Amino acid sequence: MSNYDVLIIGGGPGGYNAAIRAGQLGLKVACIEGRETLGGTCLNVGCMPSKALLHASELYEAATSGELNNLGIEVTPRLNLAQMMKQKDESVTALTKGIEFLFRKNKVEWIKGWGRLNGPGKVTVTLADGSVRELQAKDIVIATGSEPTPLPGVTIDNKRILDSTGALALPTVPKHLVVIGAGVIGLELGSVWRRLGSEVTVVEYLDRICPGLDDDTAKALQRTLSKQGMSFKLATKVSAAKATAKGVSLDLQPAAGGETEQLQADYVLVAIGRRPYTAGLGLETVGLATDKRGMLENQQHRSSVPGIWIIGDVTSGPMLAHKAEDEAIACIERIAGHAAEVNYEAIPGVIYTKPEVATVGKTEEQLKAEGRAYKVGKFPFTANSRAKINHEAEGFVKVLADERTDQILGVHIIGPSAGELIGEYCVALEFSASAEDIALICHPHPTRSEALRQAAMNVHGWAMQA
Ligand code: FAD
Ligand code: NAD
């Protein structure tokens, strides 16, 4: 029986960051990961490969759409999909190896196998060769992540009917890709394949895209994606899908019920959300159970069982890599006896479409529901000189601030590099800044960040450049 201060089950952004921080704090730590490589969903089949394909396909479309020609760069583009996939896979390998390096640097032991709780303080690991190791620790962190939510009647085979992992590794460009679910995965991966030449139809159960996103911003995103050629069938449900060797036949119905219509596709991507992953974890051996949605509950990362902690996608909150990382740090600090807190009010979200969408804090709809009096400051990128000169002037910045105190409550950006720009407002929210604070801070010219300042000025109606 090997003894540790902390055992972490799962090597994704929750688990690997927890392991590294524990190592830094001098705790004897091991991270149990069953995959061949570290990094979890994010590095292997999530954030990183999707961003690799988004980047490459964006450049391809710049070449095929005439955008480069317009800049005076004449090219005759030809898609080499195999090379696009290869460079993605190579980058992913480099990143997962990077985590192995960080483990060695911080004295984290990687135990390659599937972990199972085996009573309080104990974990049994089944290694790749089938042998078993028994481990013991004062504290155990569950960071087992999530998996795609299945859709009844639509069986994922990752040949014709795909989950996100399948859609990140297609060998050919689909003629017609049907995406079920107009959420983050559907819009990002739908964009990749549309840019590479697919006709893309997105079928969404609700009457809007991206539920939870600020309404204005979601409408602007749908407009721009439609203009790019993506089609949307909102308020529509898929009741069945039949795959053949050549394609898929889908039965669609209005969400409220009605006539069935058929839709043919050569591939279908099911992206209707993800659910916590706890299969085979032995929760019952310590008296833990999931809720109805399969979620493990936590109170400041503690489970109801002393010595067992829970972080990342497997528990409540947005399923985002940086949220898992924040929880990892706070959880380990608490295990080490330090004070730590995650501010769930200031976790940003980004959709890496073109233009990008980035958001932090409350939406206008949330503020209305809370009955909070607020002011809105908006600024369009058409009035931002850098965005104009780069021919990427679609979108806006929208700042929501408390009517009485001027404290910034929420920020929603659709526009160029929105994902990078939102960082400034994450800091602002953490420091309880007012819109006036941002309006009076010098921003470099010419940058897109000036739009952030102008939107803050406009909370008080004095944007100077629009
Ligand atoms: P995971 O990353 O899922 O890691 C859990 C790990 O635990 C897995 O490697 C699993 O093999 C392992 N495991 C499970 N059970 C056991 C066991 N019993 N024993 C041993 N190991 C076990 N988020 C963002 O913030 N930005 C993005 O751009 C983004 N893009 C995404 C794109 C896609 C296509 C997908 C699918 C997700 C994306 N996400 C993104 C979400 C992000 O990947 C997750 O929020 C993040 O990976 C959660 O981290 P985690 O550590 O909680 O879980
Ligand atoms: P999501 O929750 O973002 O979107 C799912 C969509 O599917 C919603 O619009 C929902 O209304 C719709 N839907 C649900 N059931 C349906 C049905 N039966 N028929 C049609 N539509 C249906 O989920 P996702 O896109 O699968 O992504 C999963 C998770 O991964 C998200 O929580 C997200 O945070 C994370 N992720 C993040 C990023 C990023 O940060 N850029 C990228 C990809 C994934």
C-alpha cells in the first residue's frame, strides 16, 4: 500500500493543475489518469484540438474568400486536410508532453491507470497491463471530468454520427454536416467544417442559439454566422437518425410537436451538452452519490465525506477548463490549510467563432430578472480604427453597470480577439471597478482595446468616437 498526502483522480485541467499546485506546496502527490496522455478532455479532444482547427480553417477561409486577395496577397489555396489534422495532432502531443514535464518538475507521480475509490482514504488503480495498485491518502480529489450527453434515438458511432471527438478527426470534408445543438461545440466545430467547404445546418431545440448568452450578443452571433452561410433550424427536435454507409437520414419535428420532416446529411455531430463522468469510480464505497443529473455536489470543493474533494466538470458550474483550474488551486490551498476562494461571478466564457464572443459577469436578462437597476454602454467595432483598418469591424462591446454605484456587473463582446480583450474586464470585475474607472484609464492606440474604454464611457453617454 503506497501512502500519499493527496491523490488526484483525473489528469485534465482540474486534476493536473491540482497535482502541480500540491507538488509546489511540498505535498506528496500522485495523479491517476487512465488515458494514454495527460491533459484530459481539454488537451486531447477539447479546447486545444478545436482551436488548432479553428485557427487553420480561419486562415484557409481568408485565402478562399478573397480576403487575402483584397489585402494584395494573391494565393491559390488548396486544402490539405491530412496536413491540417497532422499539425493539430502534433501540437496536442507537444502540449500533453508538456504536462508530463511539469509533473516531473513539481515531483508529481503520474499513475497510469483507472482509479476507483475503495473506502475512506483508499484508491485502487487498475493499470494498463491489468495489474492493480492499492493507494492510500489523507485527501483525495475527484477530477474525473465529463463526457458528451447522448441523445435518445441518435446513436453515436463516430463513423457517420459523431460526438465532438469524431468531428475533430474527420478524414474528409462533409458535403452536408448537420449539427444537433446550437451551443459552443456546435458553433465552433460547425464553423470549422463550413470554412473548409461543408454545407452546415444547425438544429436547435430552443428558439435561440447559445442559451445563457446575453440575448443581444446571441442574436448578433446568429446573424453573422447565417451571413457566413450556416443555416439554423431553431425550435426543432431530432426524433430519430438512421445511419448508412453513405450518410444519415434524420427525422425532425417542431419542438412543440407537429409534422415530421426528413433531412439528409453525410455526417451528423451531436453536441447537446456534456454530463459529469463518474463511471466505475466506486462512489458507493465511501457513501457518496450523484444527483439526478449525475453531478457530484460540493461545498467549497469539499464533498459530504471528509477528505474527499471535487473539482472541474464533474461538479456544478460552467464546464470550462479555466474554471476547473481555478477550483484546482483553491481546493489544494484549502487542503494545505490556506484560505482560498473561487469567484464564480467573474469566470469568463469565450466562443471561438469569427468574430469571437466573450463574456464575463451578468447578462442583461439576469439583471432584469434580479430587478437590478443598471445602465448600458455600447460601442461598435465599426467605430474602432484598428478593427476598421484590419477589415474586421463586425460586432460591439457592451458594458452593464449598476445605475447607482456604477460598478461593472457584466460585459459582453462580439468582435475581433474578443477572447483576449475580455481579460481586462475580468480584472475590473475582480477589483469591483466602476465603468468610470475603465473610461479614465489610458488604452494604447490603435488597438481594439480602445473599444472597451469607449463602451465604458458610453455607460455615461460620452463615448467620443461614435
Ligand atoms: P477533463 O478534462 O474531462 O479530465 C478528466 C480526466 O479524468 C480525463 O482525462 C479522464 O480520462 C480522467 N478520468 C476519468 N475517470 C477516471 C478514473 N476513474 N481514473 C483515472 N482517470 C480518470 N473549455 C474551455 O475553457 N475553453 C475551450 O475552448 C473549450 N473547448 C472545448 C472544446 C471541446 C470540443 C470540448 C469537448 C470541451 C471544451 N472545453 C473548453 C471544456 C473543457 O475541455 C473542460 O471544461 C475541461 O477539460 C474540464 O476539465 P476537468 O479536469 O474537469 O475534466
Ligand atoms: P452547450 O450546453 O453549450 O450547448 C448545447 C446546445 O444543445 C444548447 O443550445 C441546447 O439548447 C441544445 N440542445 C439540448 N438538447 C437538445 C436536443 N435534444 N436537440 C437539439 N438541441 C438540443 O453544450 P456543448 O456545445 O455540447 O458543449 C458542452 C460543454 O463544453 C459546454 O458546457 C461548454 O462550456 C464546453 N465547451 C466550451 C468551449 C469554449 O469555452 N469555447 C468550447 C466547447 C465546449
